[in-house]
Amino acid sequence: MERKGILLVVSGFSGAGKGTLMKSLVESYDNYALSISMTTRKPREGEENGKAYFFVEESVFLEKIKEEKVIEYAQYCGNYYGTPKEYVEEMLHQGKDVILEIEIQGALKVKEKYPDALLLFVMPPSAEELKRRLVGRGTETEEVISQRLLRASEEAEGIEAYDYILINDKLEDCVKELHNLVMAAHNTPDRNQEFINHIRKELKGLLKGE
Amino acid sequence: MERKGILLVVSGFSGAGKGTLMKSLVESYDNYALSISMTTRKPREGEENGKAYFFVEESVFLEKIKEEKVIEYAQYCGNYYGTPKEYVEEMLHQGKDVILEIEIQGALKVKEKYPDALLLFVMPPSAEELKRRLVGRGTETEEVISQRLLRASEEAEGIEAYDYILINDKLEDCVKELHNLVMAAHNTPDRNQEFINHIRKELKGLLKGE
């Protein structure tokens, strides 16, 4: 029976440790693929095309939106950022669980187009701990930290739209827990319709003495 | 934060190995409690009250139904069998994940009363394997085996009503998988509303400089 991948949408507060978590997940298990975003911003020095981003001209990006080849997109500082459909669907088709790391508005758009997508929200064990992590980076001004906390407070209002929350306390435990959530999702009847239909047919065959 | 238990309803084909699976689950992890059924049938020799069953008089059973102290019940061979509410709710309140092993009609009744219940359907890896297990018991006549297969074929029509399917191939793997499904269910936002509200309040407090 063919294994179809799950589209995994990961959001969470800045400072909740999403980046490290995704990196560790992909390194720890071989069933994941990270989606690569497409952007119209110019590559910075050392940035390779197709690694962190696919870099394209604005005309190409707009054409792809028109052709419905972009799952979701947003504009930020005059540039477009989006998720190209083709790569995601190719990976899903190969049976990979594909990870999209995006914020809530994008997550909801993805859920509309892919009702089967699994939405995860990564949280710190407490707001105090979130602040500690943001301060601990040592790179953010007090103003930026306040902005991040404000943003977190706004994002927290949307948590109920997600299928699961994930509390990132110890990274190693959290990676395992995240993996378990995805494995659990593979056990729903709608993701195993082929197997269920097969066993139904097989049972009927046995009853007929086939 | 208080941990509220999950009501876990387990169904599955006769011969799928539910009994062994539940026994191993309860022995392997300490967060589970098996629900104890109530029945009006007379105890067999060696059967203790409150172990496999609570044995009661019919008048008591009927009174409990009237008082809505029975989650679900059925009649079988002139006797009543049912799930007493009090024990289940006490265990859930203590934070235990409570296991009910019942067939589909009962499972659907439980889901009506406890929309938050988690419904699992245990399946063999194939119908052929199911037949092999039934034959392998060596205690069933060919007629009984046919009846079981017919019943399985009927039950198979209801699988989509369950939250998860669980394929019981190797017992040890299956126990772990079952445990993971329950652990995953503890991560839904509605089961963590208290934590989510707490962190929202905490974030607002930090923003006010509290």
C-alpha cells in the first residue's frame, strides 16, 4: 500500500525554537522533507538558489500565482515570499512528510487548500521562558524583544485553529514528541482508506470461500 | 496544570488481539486504567466482584440506567452488560486514561456522551492473518470461525467512525503505537485550554511590565 506524505504546517512564537526543532527533526528521521520557499528578494552573499530559497524575478512569481502554482504567499518589505506547489506535491507523492514553517495567516490558507494538512503550534513552556530565550540571544534590543512578545501575544489568540500544540522544553524530547504526532496522524482512517477497502474486500472474499 | 485523562474506546475484530494488547498496554505504562463492566449475569466460579465485572442484581442495573449512571449498556443472552459512569469519571478525574473495550454500537453511544473520547479500531494486518489467528486458537469450530469473519465484515463497515486505526502485527510495536496515539491526543488545544489561557495571560502581563 502506498504511503502518502502528510503536509505539516509548523507555526509558533519567535523564540519558541522552531528552527532548531525542524533541523533536528529532519536530521533524526528520514521521512521528512523541508519545503523550500520562493522569493523575489535578491540572494545575499553565499545564498545558493534552491537551498534556503528559490530566487526568482517578480514577473515569474506573479505568473506562478496566476497559474495557481503557489500554495500561499505574502509580501514583506516589498518582496514576495511564497510556497511553490510543485516541490511540495512531488515530495508528498514520494511519501515524504513535508514541513512548511509559516505564520498563522499562511497556515490557515494552507489548511483551506489542503484540509488534510496537519497544523502544529510550537510553544515555550512559559512566557517567562520565552522572554528569557529572546533576551538570551543577546542580539535583540529591548524594543525588538517587546515587539516579539506583542507579536506572540497576538499569535496566541489563534492557537485553537491548530491541530496540536507542542511545548518545546527539552529539544530532544520535543523532537520525539513532534515525530509521534506526525506518526499518529498517519493512523487516521481517511489516510488509510486504501488499506481499509482492501481488508473489506478480502473479508468478503473469505466469506465467499475464495 | 492538572492532567485530565482521556476516555479511550477500543474496538476491533474478534481475533485482532485487543485483549492481549490492552493487558500489555496497562502493564507497560502507568497512565492507564481499564474500565470495569457491570453485569447482571451470575459470577462464574472464581470470578471476583470488581475484577472482570461488577456483579449486580437486575433491579440495581435498571435503577442505575434510570439515574443515568451507566455510560452505555446492551443486553446479551438475557443479561445486561454496561459501563458504570462513576468509576470511569473518577479515574479520568485522577488523570488516568481510561480504556473501554466495546463494540461499535457502544463506541458510538460513548462518543455521543463524551465527544472528547478517542475511538480506536484494532485491525489485523490482513483478513488472511485474521482467519489464521481464529483457526490457530484451535478452540473454534469452522462455523464459529465463519460467524466471526461475517461479524468482522459487518464491523469493517463502521471503521470511518473511529479516530484512529491500529494495525496489530507485532504486539510490542503495536503497544507502543497505541500509547503514542493516546499521547498525541493529549496535545490538542482543547485538551490544553488551561495552559493556553495561562500563557496568554502571562504574555499580557509581561507586556504591561508586570
